[in-house]
Amino acid sequence: MKNYAFLIFISIILTIHFLVNYYIYHRGIQWLETMPSLKTAFRIAMLVLLIAYPAGRFLEHVWYSPLSNTLHWIGAFWFAGMLYFTLLIFATDIVRLVNHFFQFLPQPGTSAYLSLKLYAGLSITGLSLLIILAGFLNAWHPKINTFNLTINKTVDGPRQIKIVAASDIHLGTIIGPRKTRKLVKTINALKPDIILFAGDVVDEDVGPVIRQNLGESLRQLSAPFGVYASTGNHEYIGGVERSIAYLEEHGLTVLRDTSVLINDQLYIIGREDRDKNRTAVPRKEISQLLAHIDQKKPLIMLDHQPYNLDEPTQQGIDLQISGHTHHGQLWPFGFITQKIFELSRGYLKKQDSHFIVSTGFGTWGPPVRTGNRPEILEINLQFQPLSGQ
């Protein structure tokens, strides 16, 4: 049944992929009516763009090579291209519709009309490429978002701890050695007491991570209280056990519905991702995770997908760090994630519980961010001292 549902899902995605590409192709052929010599090259280019991503992902599994990498990169960029070409072409179609009722453009079939179509096509192409380039450069320059939070619980020991956190790194073909080294260098420069990753450390298949030896960079992460992570939906998409084994071999401790007491001072709790519920054994409830720990101590929880924030509030979680949303990653998808999630990015306080949802460090699909910047979280937690201290 699961395989049948997956085939239906893939069929729908591929159908949409084909229809969007056909829409762009159809308009492109119309643009080139004044330059018919370019139509053959355009058809070949559109065919390559159509098959690049699925072909690249398939080849990665059977023959990881420069060819599979090239196809993957071309296809990934084209996802962003599909979005912005479609939006801009649709805008011109609205203009054409208005022109149907209120004639203000040259008459169809005239040389002036054909030239206008060509210039419109060139303008759309140039603007789309400019947007993609700007989004690519933006995706390579993460910002540091700093949060200074007070947790109203007493602790025996240091009154402040610095957490540096990230989510949605998506290690793989797109997020390769250079970006991984940048992640590690940026985190270490902040001198964290503890490092936390809120899921989607790996982008689906761990194969490209292994072949590029990205784990060696992860080994360089440095924090006196350790490096901890929770699972995300992408770990489950690509095979969770293999991904977790690789991460733990390279210095991360992955908390899977478990907790760890840090410095006898606070607990880090890692929830399994919601995708665990599709397995034979669903993830534990928060109440189960808290049953055997001292809830008087500060409780910091990693939960990749920020659904149902009332539950951790009711259970007394002091701070939850999530990701998953990317806040849409590409404009205008952030408006959609804002409708889906109570908190799509940033900070929210509900009663005594603090919530932070990161836009993520890496990218999924296109290596492009036009809706927001990637980020690393610097969280300075302040606690109440024991009486007499």
C-alpha cells in the first residue's frame, strides 16, 4: 500500500513537472518566431532541463560521477528557473488577456508584435537569471541570528549557557565540502558551549555525503558539552539508520526520542521526526519523554517540524528549536508556510515556553534563496541561580 501511494505521489509530481516545462516551452517557441534558427537549440535545452533533475538523482544511486553531479546541479537550478519563468510568463499572459478586451498592443502578426514578443522573452529570461543568481549568492551567505532568553528555572552552576544551533543543513551533492567547511568554521567562531542540529542534517541519500567525506568536516565541530542532533523528515526519506550511523561515526550524538543531561544542569531532548509515525513504531509523546527526567531542570527540545506548539507548552518545555519550513526558501512560498505553521520562522513565546524556528542553513532542491537568508542561531540562555548563590 505504501509503495502504491508513493508511486501515485511521484506520478503527480512528474506530471506537474512536465506541464510546467511544457508551458515554458510553448511560450518560448512563440518568442522565437522571429528567430526560427534558434528553435532547435531551444528544444534541446528544454529537454535537458526537463530530465536533468530526475536523471541526476537516479544516477547518484547507481553511478555517482561528474555526470550525475552536473545533471543534479542543472536540475536543481532549473527548479528555481521554473518558478520565476512561470510567474513572469503568467504575468505577461495577464497583460495579453487585458489586451484582448482593451487593445493597446500592436496587432498580432505584425512585425511590431513579433518584435515585442521577442523582447518580452529576452526580458523574462534576463530577469529570471538575475533573480536566480541573486538567490544563489544569498544562499551562500548565512546570517547569525542571536536570541537572549531567560528561563525561569533555577540551576546549580553557571547561570548562562551559549547554544549554537542550525537546522536543515541538507548535506549532499548541493551542500558539499565548501559549504560544510563554512558551517563548521562559522559555528566554531561563535565559541558555543553546546551545538544543536534540529533535523535534516542529511539531504535524503547519505551516499553523496559519504563519497565527498563531509563527515571529516563535522568532526571539527567543537563545543565542551558536545554536538547533538535530532532526526528530520529527510533522514527518513533517505534511509534513517544509515544516515544516523554515519553522523554518529563523525562526532554527532543523535537523540531519537531520548534525552541527555548536560553538566547536571539542563536536559537536551531530541524527538524523532513526525515521519517516524509512518513506521511500525510511532514516535513517543512528549509526556513519555519527560516521564523519567527531573522536570525542575531546564528542558531544551529539538523537534524538526514545528507543528502543534500548544503541546510542548502544556508539557512545560522551556525552549523548542525547530526548522523544516525554510520559511518557503523561494519567494513567494513564505506566505504559504506562514499559513501552515503558527511560527514559520523566528521567535515566539507561549506562556513560559520559548520557540525558535530557523529558516535553515542549507537549501533543498535549488541552491537558491530568494525569500530569506540562511541562518545559524546563537542562543544565550540565562537561568535563575539557586537561593544563596
